[in-house]
Amino acid sequence: MKALMMAGSALRRLARDRLALFFIVLLPVVIIAVIGITFGDAASERLPVGIADEGAGPLGDQLRAGLVASPALDARAYDDPDALRKAVRRGVVSAGVVLPAGYDQALRAGRPAEVTFVVDQTRPAPAPVRTAVSAVVARQAAEVKAARFAAERAGVSFDTALARARALADGQEQVRVEATTIGGREDALPTGFNYTAPANLVLFVFITSLAGAAGLIEARRLGVIRRMLATPTTTATILFGEALSRFAVALLQGMIIFVVGWLVFGVDWGDPPAALVLVLTFALVGTGVGMLLGSVLGNAEQATSIGPPVGIALGMLGGCMWPLAIVPEPMRVIGHLFPQAWAMDAFIALIAKGATITGIALQLAVLAAFAVALLALATWRLRKTLAG
Amino acid sequence: MDNDPVLWCKDLRKRFKERLAVDGVGFEVAPGETYGLLGPNGAGKTTTISMICGLLRRDGGEVTVAGASLDRDPGQVKAAIGYVPQDVALYPDLSGLENLRFWGRMYGLAGRDLAERVEATLEVVGLTERAGDRVADYSGGMQRRLNIAAGMLHRPRLLVLDEPTAGVDPQSRNAILANVEALGGEGIAVLYTTHYMEEAERLCDRVGIIDQGRLVAEGTRRELVARVGERDRIELAATGDLAGLAAVAARVDGVDEASVVGGGVHLVARDGRRLLPRLLEAAEHSGAEVTSVELVEPDLEAVFLHLTGKALRD
Ligand SMILES: Nc1ncnc2c1ncn2[C@@H]1O[C@H](COP(=O)(O)OP(=O)(O)OP(=O)(O)O)[C@@H](O)[C@H]1O
Ligand SMILES: [Mg+2]
């Protein structure tokens, strides 16, 4: 069948687009991992850690800020590595971190850079300290990697790319801090990976779908769609094939996050069939969004550049950055104008409240309605532009 | 049956808001015939072709391809046509091979048949060695050749080529023209648009001249030229009694003017090709020796100028 063939071809093209693969596969997993690890089990007491900066530069400052901000750590500054080692030996701090000179330049240049972790051999540092420090370091490594990748591929400056990568991770971080301060309501909310995995699934599937409109816009601009219309293939089949291409990508990303969340991060998705139906339905919403955007925008760059900011903004409103249970009523109402909020409600019901498919029927129905409306609108627009 | 036209269209009309882009165009293309639509930018060539290929709604007119009506059997009509768009329409991030497989499947080819056709077509357009490379890495000329290949895969009865040589280097251009010439030999009907007079003259059995949405004249090159009534110019280079040669030549039936120009004699004649033998025979007795003969026939450029009062290209 031609529509399937078109979707297959779209996936093959995607498999060659390393930047797209990075955003679709790697980034969500990295973000879930880092945020989940850093704020998985909020430590009750902060453990003292010493920091000595040998002139590591701006990225060194960022790393230090990360350590200072880490809720598990009580970071203290030392003038030089020797003073730091002495403090570790005497047990004043449970471990130390030395930020070497040239750290910033090395990372920017793509060379490996090492921060030294100082411990007393007779008294190993407590596990939470190791975890928290390596999480902060891992996060910076991921951000730098992302930024270097984006800077090379997309031609933005390293600093712009880095700022973007940090913003993506940042918004979500505050979340976890806030979520753990609410106390009373928490029993109804999933914590740790059980929140970050579905939140990022919803966030990323939507962003990917927005950006995925670029493929349709390109196909229109290149005259490929027109050429398809000259083959013995009906307009309906062509539109179905294009929709199927977007759906395949959205579903693929949703399933990757689903499976990785389950196997690697131990996420309990609740009733598995219900969760799968939910992922599928949300992928359909993404398909509709991609097709509609692809029918109205004039060039592909518009789609790829509005994807992340719009996706993040709607993610904030829709409860992907912090649970809507903690926001004031009006914000919750506004949030439910967008599909993200309904999807998050359904995931939270499945994960934290043990709901089955009937328990999320309303959310599924609303999401299906979003999908149908978006797809109908997109089909109508595309048919109009293609008919000439 | 064999001599029924592959393409038959009549009274095609299309209006874009205020602009009448195509206004009553109709013609036929026979099997093995190459038909050229010759006209300047904006004449309505692409619009005409788009309507024939079912890509553009018609305001009026009929199209029949290989016996099927576009209104009743659009699928059958499209299956019989190989459409090569004016601008390269391929996936730049797929290889040439993958593109051809894709387009072959869109035309309903599959399996062994698809593989064989892809291989053969790559050979025809001379891209076998680059088949595995991404189309984005092809030169402009190579992209154009692949663009044509994608339209020939399914052995269409009618191949529609919209300015396939626009903006192409001379080498690729020659390759493309040779491909098109070969197609006519295989019995494929070709509809070819161009605003290059030389291409229409070289390739096309018949030419339709289109201007401002109207077919202003149609026929073989000779018919068109004759219709305009332009006379040929014959340039004789000669030694000896040039004035005598001119006088003798002027008395040959069909020669309207004869004058000595430089080292020879220039004649203005009707149907110069036919009277050349008589002319040379007469020259034998003139006291001058003819060393070379050049016949300059009026070309389609002159025809276009005559019909529309303007040059084909500005
Ligand atoms: N989609 C459209 N909307 C409005 N006007 C159009 C459209 N397509 C073509 N036209 C107009 O119709 C006329 C014929 O255009 P067409 O593209 O058929 O010319 P053409 O002979 O193919 O020219 P070229 O040699 O430049 O390709 C032009 O005046 C053009 O501006
Ligand atoms: Mg044109």
C-alpha cells in the first residue's frame, strides 16, 4: 500500500537526520535521566562538599552553580586544592570537587575535561554525595554535548545553543523542587521518574510533531506532493500517507520514552493497555498538529524554530513542567484548553491512582476530539491548496 | 488503434483571477511523435500541461490520454502519463536509487519489475554510477536527468516534459535531448515544452506555438515556415564572373532576387531547397565557378516574430 510505503520512506529519511534523531530519541531520555536522578529522592539533610576553582572559566562557574543549587549538597568554596584536600582529610566536608584551569576552553573545543573528585580513602564519601555530584556533572556534560551538536548542525552559536539546552532542563527542575514542597497533595501525584517520564513523553511528542510539520512543508515546496498527484494515486491516499508519516514518528518517540521509562527508569505506567492507548491517541493529536501546521506555514524553518518554544510554553500550561494540581484554578482551566493537560491528567490517573481505561475515558475522548478536529482542518486546508 | 492519438485535448481554458492563462488550447500527439509547445515565459505552457496531467482544475476543455477520459478515468490517464515537472521534484535526502524506487512504487511498480526498470532507467540517463549518492549531492544537470528518469520508469504512453533543459549545462543538455530523441523512436508520445527555438527544431516532429494562452500556429517546422511565407536565402560563394552568375540565377524560376555580395552571390527564393539542383545547373553556364552553397531557411524564431510581433526571448 502506497501510504505505508510513504511512511516507510519518511522513517528512512528521519533515520539519516542525526539532529532530528538526537531530539527525538536521545534528548528526552537524557533529560528524564538527569532530572529523575537529581531530584528522585529528595535528601532530608544537605551533605557538605568543598569546591576549589583553579580558574575553570564560565562553564566552571555553571558547574559550581549547579552544585550549589543541588538540594542534596551544602557546597562550600575553598581557595585552592590543597586547602580542600586538608578539609576532606579532617572530615570538615565529606568530599571535594576541583574545577581545573582550562575546563571551559576544553569543553567548548570538544576536548575531554576532568573535574577531580576528592575523597578520603579511609572514609569513602556517602553515596548521595557521589550521586548528586555526578548528576550535576552529567547534566552539564549532556547540555554541552547538546549545545555542541546543535551549534554544529544548526549553525547557531555555542552559547545560544547551550542556553537553550539549559532552559529545557531548567524549567523542569524547579518543578521537582516545588512538587516536593507541597506535602499534603503529594500522595495523588506521581514522583520521580513516574512524573518526569510521562511529562517528557507528552512534552517531546508534541514538540516533535510541531517540528515534524517541516517535512510536509518541504515536500510541498519541492513539488514532491504535486508530483505524487500526477501519479495514479488519489489525493486521499497521499494525505493519508503524509499523516501516517507524522504518526509513525510521534508514535515511535512515544514508545521509546514509554519503553525506556519502564525498563530503564522503572516507571510504573499503571494499566499497560490503557497507557498504550493513551500514547497512541496522543500521537494522533501530534499528527493532527503537524499536518495542520504543515498546511499553513510557508517554510520549513518556521516549523523547526517555533516547535520548541511553542511546545515548551504549552507544556508549562499543560502540566508537563509542574503538576497542574499545584497551580491556581484559573491556570488549570487555561491549561485544559490544550491537549497536554488532558494527556497528563490521564497519565497521572493511570500511574498514581491506578485507574483503568474506563477511568481515563473522558481524557481519551477529549484527545480523540482534538485529533479529529486538527486532522479535519488540515485535510480541508491541504485539499484546497493542492486542488489548484 | 495504433494510429489513434495518445493525447487528445481540446479547448482547454484556465483563468487565474483576472488573468486568462490558457484560452482554448487543443492539440493531438500521435504514438512516437514528439510534439513541442514553444512559447515565451508566461505563455501558458506549464498551465496547459498541468491541466492535461490532472494537476490543475480546468475551467473548460477535454483531455483524453490513451483512450481514457481525464474526467471519467483520472487514474487511468495518470497511469498512462509520465510527468516531468519543470522544477526538480525529488527527495534530496534520498539517493538516486531510492528516489526512483519511491516514484516507481507511486506509479504502481513493484518487485522484480521495479528493480529492472530502475536499473534500466538509471542506465538510460547515465546515472548508474552515482545511483547510491544522495540527490542533494548531485550537480544540477544530474538532478534534472534523475527528474526525467522518475517520469519514465513505468513506460508511460505519453511523456510530458516541462522545460527539462532550463538552466542546464551544455553537456547534460545534450544528454537530455538525446534521451528524448530516443524516446520517440520507442513509440512513446512526447509532449515537450520549451522556449528554446533550437530545441523545438531539433526534437519536435510538430510544434505548437503558444503565446498569451493561445495556440497561434501549429504544424511541422516546414509547414509553419511556409505558412508564414518567409523566403529562403541562398548564399553562393563563387569565383569568376559574379555578375554573370547573378544574372543567370535571377532567371531561374522561384528566385526573386539576386545580388553580388562580397565574394559571392546572395539570392532570395521561395522553397530554396527544391530549386537548388536547377540553380547549380544554370550556374554551370554562367562563367563563374560555385565553390560552396549555403541555404539559410527561415527558422521558428522568425515564425514567432511574424505571428506575434515580438521575439521569443526578450
Ligand atoms: N497559480 C497561479 N496563480 C496565478 N497566476 C498563475 C498561476 N500559475 C500561472 N499563472 C499565470 O499564468 C500565466 C501562464 O503561466 P505558465 O506558468 O503556464 O507559463 P509558462 O509558459 O509555463 O512560462 P515559463 O516558460 O516561465 O515556465 C502566467 O501569466 C502566470 O503568471
Ligand atoms: Mg512553465
